[in-house]
Amino acid sequence: MFATIKAFAVSLALGGALVMPVLADQQQCSCKNLQSVQEELRNADYAAKFFADMAAQLKAVEDPLIEAHKIPTHPDSNVSIYHRSSRKRAEIRPTFQLPHRPAHGYKGPATVDMDYGSCEQKPAMLEALRAGSQCKELADFALEHEAIHRAKCARDTAAVYWDRLPSHFAAEEAERYREQAKATRALLKRIIDEGTVTIEAKLEPRISGPQFDVTYSYITQPAEMDGNSSPGSDTWTLKGKARRAGKIKSVKLGGMSCTPSGQINDDIDLALKLDGLTMGLDSKSKGKPGDIMIRCKGGHGMSMRPQGEVDGGNVFADEAFTIGTDVSQDVRSLPFAKYVPSGMSVSGKNTVSVKLVCPGS
């Protein structure tokens, strides 16, 4: 949650740990709460940067005036530092736009106030914040955020705490959101690690031209991805192996409908790079035994695909990572499309399905 500092006049709800009774209906966060955790993280990251930038801008107003006050003859020696900085803050404040307001599943108050001159917040509002959070850790992070504000106020004394320049309040908020984002990012890693990521794919390109119309089907069987996040890095890679079978669904040659049979086979190595919010996928294929035959009126043909043929590259990048994501691509955008002979057209879809399977699902 965003602590409202009345003199600061900016405070918006996010989601943090005050020691309070835990009700039976507040569950631990799991991968079922993925969207909520992701949106709380995006909000915290945004708020941390916003307030850090605001603190820098306000300090740029305040510091020259502080120096001017040291020189009685300076034209700005009698200018109110607080008033000038507050005006700048008022200019910046309307630009605050959370990525998610509220974050998915949050039903608590939008603000939790700490009244000017006081170091206290209303217990009922804090409990509403806790109860409105979708799972326990998100509530804990929001309450911790507020508790540290109160603790600082009590430690400094209310008189000293509130008698600060606007840049100090902004810097305090920035620090609180940096810590909240750090805790939320660690939670996001944990709930993804506890689940199982699976990947499967279906590619159906159609290549057509004069006297030629063939639709292919390549099915990549579901693969379970292995690997875990690392505390030392915000990105990590999951790896898996799959089998892909390629067939001809339909074929017309010279106006004749032909009958396809058989299949070609590939072993696929998959590498999924994650940061908990987005993902990118690379694959590498190796040809295995398998051939395709076509029978047409008056004759037949057979593929002579070389075994051990290797191909691969990036499948997609910067896609949103969700509980279930279908990445659909026009086959014309895929690398193989540029090898289609002149005078032929290519169409169809490539769909890659990435799922996060939660424990017990």
C-alpha cells in the first residue's frame, strides 16, 4: 500500500508486514495468484522510480534556495523553500499513473492515511488493507511498508518527522517501494519455482502456387521445463526436451488430390528465459528417422529428408508470462517463410502454448 502522508499529499494503495492476527481465509500466495503478484510488482517498481525521480526534482529546487538563505543579500534569501518545493511537487503529482490501479484481486482501501502531526494510522484501515489483499504475503508487504513509515515517525518524533522538506518525503517513499518491489520479486520467483512450466506447439503452414497446394502439420508434444530462479539475478532459464512430428494434412498436385502418409520426426531442445513478467523462447531441432510418402493418381513420391539435420533459433521474445499463454504467429513472419520459392505463397499459424501448472492442479 501507499502510505498517505498528508503534508506530502500523495498516497496510493499497493499492497506490504505488520504483526496482526492472520484470519483463516487468508491463504499463502501461490502460482494461482500469479497475476496479482505480477501487477503488485509492476506497481511497486513504478512507484519506486516515480518517487525517486520526484525526490531528485524537488531537491534541485530546494538545494539552491538552501544556499541562497546563507547569503542575506541574495535575491532568494527570503523565499520559502517549503512553499517553492511544494509548488513543484504539485506540478509533478498529476503525472502519477500506476500500471495497475488496483492490482488484480485487491479490494482494500486506495489510501491509508497518517495524519499530519501524528505517527498513527487507523487500525480499521490497516485491517481493511490486509483483508483486501489477495493473499497473505502481499498483505504482509503492504503492512510492512506502512509500519516502517510509522516507526520512522516515532523514532524521529512526530514534530521532526513532519518538519521536513518535500524531497525527504519523496525519498522515503522511493525507499519503501524499492524494498516492497524487492520482496514482491522474490515472492514472484518462489511461486513460479513451485509450479511446473509446460510448453507445446502446433505449426500448420500452407504452401500454394501453380499446380501445388500442400498443408503441413507439425505437432510438438508437451514438454516439462526444468530449472529454478536465482536470488542473484532477475532472469533465469528453464530447459526442456520435446518430440515433434511432422505430417502432410492435405496435398493437391497438378489439380489432383493425393494421399499423404508417414511422418518426419525431430528432437527439440527448448530454452525459456523468464523474468517473472515476460518470457522468450529459443528452440533447437535435430532430425530423427522418419519419412513422408505421397500417392497420387498414376504414381507416388517419397521424401528423402536427411537424418541429423539441425535447425533452430528464437521462437518469440518479450511475451507476457501468464498462467496460460498462447503465442500465435503468422507463419509468414517465421524464418522458413523466406525460403519458399518465388511464385509460391505461404499462410497459416504457429501457436506455442506456455502453461504454469500449479501444485495440486
